[in-house]
Amino acid sequence: MEKHPETGGKGCLSPLLKQSSDITAVRGEGVWLYDDSGERYLDFTSGIGVTSTGHCHPKVVEAAQKQVANLIHGQYAIVRHQPLVELARRLGEKMPEPIDAFFFASAGTEAIEAAIRLSRHATGRPNLVAFHGGFHGRTMGSLSMTSSSVGLRAGLQPMMGGVVYSPFPDTDRYGWEEDVAADFCLRELDHVLATMSSPGETAAMFIEPIQGEAGYLPASTRFMQGLRTRCDQHGILLVIDEVQAGFGRTGKFWGHQHFGVEPDVVVTAKGLASGFPLSAFGASSSLMERGWPGSQGGTYGGNAVACAAALATMDVMEEEGLVDNAAEQGAHLLARLEQLRDKHPEIAVVRGRGLMLGTEIIDSHGKPDGQRAARIVKEAERRNLLLIRCGAYGGQVIRWLPPLIVQRAQLDQAVDTFEQALMAVR
């Protein structure tokens, strides 16, 4: 085997793993990333919404360093450890009633898989309802409920059985007002329950309150409350996937709080531990107890260092008012991006909540233009601004995911740079 040109050895990263930038990062601080040549980049990706308190927040670093010196891995099927117990208590304080019991894993997709398992065990029902455009992970169960783009499922069919899809109220795609879209999607959901998965065979509905990979599409109060009504009527569990929208990202602690609905299960990850791999799902103790004994486990879930980082993350969020900051700065960012939309016809729409916003790029015929979006992101990188894309049509949506610590001057710098990139690719 030939030696790899970058490392000098024969090992290299899989060619199937594609980086969105050409940067080799060596250091992060706050909203900034530094590459191996010392160049500084304004990071508006946050590791796909993960570094909520910014890169290497001093309090998170201190908590992790202290925990490393005491206990790195207390395997939670064998022993409990204090950060795990304390994190469960702190998460319980943030959850809607009656959620008070938690299972911890490493990645969001693992927590979704565990929620699938509990939903089927607790109800004795086989089927799950997912919604068009949702992203729930890349492992087989979560992937079977994912429809944000065909590339994720390509070459892997057939998927896990028992999953049916229902429309999501995407007002931009339908071209309808919010309530019209909600009513249509609720009627279609009733049709799904009448024709594809009877209520008596439907264990749960899984939904993102604001769809991430599909292009930052918010649900609506009318639609979410309609789901709650149907779940209550038929004994179906409502599982809210807060992996990307949760932990303050949208200007409320949980994305579902925008819609006045209370779930049976909440799944969280990404911003939970400021970059350490940690995920969880919460349910009421009575619901958890209906699962089958031994059905939850894993080697690395609830890692002590990751839990310590999560506790520090929650402290920082409270002490620095990061949820309120996400709402305030998100409103400013939205206004700035809407101004750009009015000036630049290649921006079709700006949508989202808080610091979870998307700008959809179109061509001169009004069609989604993933190639142009890619060129814009690359031009922004050349100007020291990091952005990423999503969306079903070649990644036509440019995401805005700065850390929750971001300040107005940094937002203005990013928007000004983005406009320069827009103009450079015409």
C-alpha cells in the first residue's frame, strides 16, 4: 500500500467520509477555530450544533480535566457514578412532567434506537409513525424513520419494518399558510391510521419539532397539538427528537416548548455536553418500567467525563443566560438574513428558530440549487467563515448554527462575509 501523503504512513481516513471544508483544526476557542497554519475561522457550524458553549469553554474544560483525574469510565451497567446520578437529576428539572427517568448513550441515534425499543415494549405494538423530512440517525432503526434525503438510505433497502410515514407541515414546499398546512397534514395522518397502521398497532410517533437535516423546518402549534390529541385518544406515545433543536438552540430550552405540547419521551444529544459524546432519552418512571428487563445498556453510555462536561454545560447555560442569548441573537440574525433575502434573489427563504436558521438557495428559475449553495459555503470558507449545508435537493439550505455564546458583532461579521460570498459566486 502506498504511503498516505499527509501522514507519511499507510493509514488514512475512509474516502467515503467527506469533510465540508479543507481545514485541519488544531485549536478552538469560543466561536473561533484555528487551523494548522494559525489561520482563524469564525465557526458557525458548532460541530453540527454540538459546541453549544463554544469551543473549550473554561468551565467545561475544568470539569472534564477534574473528572479525568478521578474516574474516566465507570461502566453504568456495573456501577453508578456521581456525575451520572447528578445529571439525571438536573435533566429531570428541565423536563416536562412527568418525565423523570433517563437512559444515557453516546450518540443521538443510539438514544433514538433505545426509544424505539421502549415504545414497542411498553405498548406491545409493532408500528411507528415518522414524518416526511425527518432525520433521526444513521443506525438501522433510526434510519428507517429518516427521510431527509435519499442518499442516507441509498443501497441499504429494505429498511426495518413497521415504519409508516405521514406528511410534515412544510409551508414552503406546499405553498400554504401555516394552519392550512397543519390541517392537511393532520387529515393525512388520520388517513395513515385508517389505512396503513391502525391505532391499536401504532406504538409511537417520532417527530422533530424543528426538522434539522431537511432544511430547518419548524412544525406549528396547531400541528403538534393535533399530534398530542391523537396520541392521547389512541394510547400512542409522542416521542420528540430534540437531538438538534434541544438544549437552548432555538431560544427555548426545548424546541417543543415553542408549540405548547408535552411529549411522553424526549431524546437529546448534540449540545448536551459541549462536544463530548453523550446522548439521553427521558420518560416517566412508570413508562420506563414497562420496558423489558435488560433491554437497555451499552458500553460507553453515560461516560463519567462526558457527564461531568454536561453538568458544566448546564451551569454555563444558566450562569451566562445562553437560552435567552440564543433567542435575542437569533432574532437579530433572522432580521439580518431577511434583509439579505430582500436584496438577493438567490435566497428563497429564511426559516427556523433562535440560533437554528436556514437560508434556502435557488437558481434563476426558482429551483433549489445545491451546487450554488456549495459554492457559497466554499467562498465563505475562503473568507474565514465556516458554514454547512443540508436539504434534500443537493444540500440547497445553508445552515446557521453558531455557538449559543455568540454576540451581535460576530453575527454581523458573519452575515457581511456571507453576503460577500453570495456576490462572488454569481
